[in-house]
Amino acid sequence: MPKTEELVTPRIAVDVMGGDFGPQVAVPGAVDAAREGIAVSLVGDETAIKAELAKLDTDGLDITVVHTTQVVEMDDKPSDALRRKKDSSIQVACRLVKNGEADGVVSPGNSGATVACGMFVLGRIKGVLRPALAGILPTEKNPVILIDVGANVDSKPQHLAQFGLMADVLARDVLGYKDPSVGILSIGEEEGKGNATVREAFDLLRDSDLHFIGNVEGRDIYTGDVDVVVCDGFVGNVALKLSEGLAKSMSRILKEELRSSWLSKLGTLLSLRAFRRFKKVVDYAEYGGAPLLGLKGIVIVTHGKSNELAITNCIRMAATSVRNRMHEHLAEGLAAHKAKADSKAQPGKDAA
């Protein structure tokens, strides 16, 4: 992790009612994060939360419980989460950040509802056209950021260019990359490949101050040769789900092959350490969740089937983002980019 600019004790609001497992997984995961010195506010049904806390050693930990009466279900529409469920755990968690009672939000719940509550409760940073979800994926080398992975399913070229700018800040502040390389996902490496949106976004990214390396193909995502891959949310979500499905299928196939004969079983015993390392690399829980970039506050969206480790890692990511003032750096970077663009549009302004 990169060095923090100042010592901050962040408080992270956790939507413990979201996801497939609710408080039974979210509470232990949050307690593990609290043991590392992160203050947590557990948002949801007080009775259910306290029942889980009673099973754990929480002595001396900075944990508060914020009671809510409603839950956003995984099949609820985002509009319902905003209008009909104002006392839901995800909306209340976002309000805690808006009111200065927390510094960030983590939710394993309905991603559409989380995005909607983040946008309409917290609001966008000035200059942000559209917030974007940034997935952090394993590669042969260091993790890669894939942006957008589902917040926007129909993006314009200027949106894609801004996604690259926001992911550059995430790569620096959370992953610790000094000069992140940025590519745009296309159907070929050569300049001019892709649809009209990708081609125009290519030009915008090339003219920015980013370390832009041009087009990258789907096969390049996992090599580790690029740090940020920019794409439309529709494409990014398909790529993310395809990757998750492939990793699970390959793991199942590998297990079946290793059980197929006594010789394979012997080889398995001799290779257990390597298999554990492989499992850790492809496990989404190791990378926490997807930050929703562009809001006036830190929001991390994680998998609905998240386990305790994934929740803990999400809270760690949120805390690191707060300590490194990531959303402030986003605002500064976007303002600097706008100033540069305005200067180019009015070449005679500086000379006057």
C-alpha cells in the first residue's frame, strides 16, 4: 500500500443487511477490520447485528451499531431503494457519510441500489460526468483496474476518457502505482481499431496527461502489462462475469482431473502449496470490491456472495482510500484536466 499523507482513523459504514448472507458474514468481517484499528459503523437491524457481535470478542474495538428498519433486496429496483426504502441499510450508510458521521461505505448488497444511493445521497464530485465502478482483477504480475464494470451501460467518449483519469488516481492512491499505464479495450491493438466511441475516446486519452499506451485487447487484461483498462460498463460487466465464471470452471475442472486417478491424487499432495497460491490469486475475496469512483465520499461495492475475508478487504480498501484522500485527489485531477482542456480551447488566453 502507498504511504499515507497523514494519519487518519477512518470510520467505515458497513451495509450489513446487503448480500446473500447478511449479518452472519458482514459482522465478523467488519470486526476483523476493526481489530486492525479501523472504526466501523454496522448499519442494519440492531437485533440481528448484536446477536452476531455477541459471538465475537469485540472488547476495546471502535464499533457502533446504527439501527435501520428496511432492507434493499437483491432483486429490488434502484428507484425503489431511493423512494420506498429511505430507512434501508444502504441509504442510511450513505447518509452517515454525507452527514460527516462516517468516511466511507462498504456494501455487498444490490449493486444498482448502491450506485443509485451513492449518486443521489452523496452526489458527484464537481466535473464528474458519470461515476464508474472500478474492478480490481488479478494478473500474472500486479492487479489491473478494469473500468467501468457496470455503473454505465451506454457511455460516450468523454465518459471513457474520464474513467481513465479516475482510475489513474485509484491506481496511485490504493494500489501504490507510481505511473500507471492506461489502455482502452478494443478489438485490435492498432490505432483506429474499434467502434466510433472507442476511437474518439482513444484520441481524448492520448491528448491527456495519462500514461496512455493505446488499444489493448481482451487477452491483454491478465498479462499484467497494463495497469488500467478502460471500457464501457456493458462490456466491462460482461468481461468481469466471464472472468469470474472461467476461474470457477477452471478450478472445478482442475479438481476433477486431480481426483481422476491415484497418480493424480499423489501429484495433488505434492503440489498443495502451489494450488493454495493459485486459489488465492483467482479468489475475488483477496481484492475486496469495486470502488464507485466520482462521488463525494468513498463507496465500495462488493460481491453479493462475499465471505468474511472479502468484507474485511473491502473495509481495508475503503480505509486506505480515506487515509490517502482519494476523492480529493480525484477532484484535483479532474480540475487540472479541465483547466488544460480550456487552455487548449483558448490558445490566446495565456498570451493575453
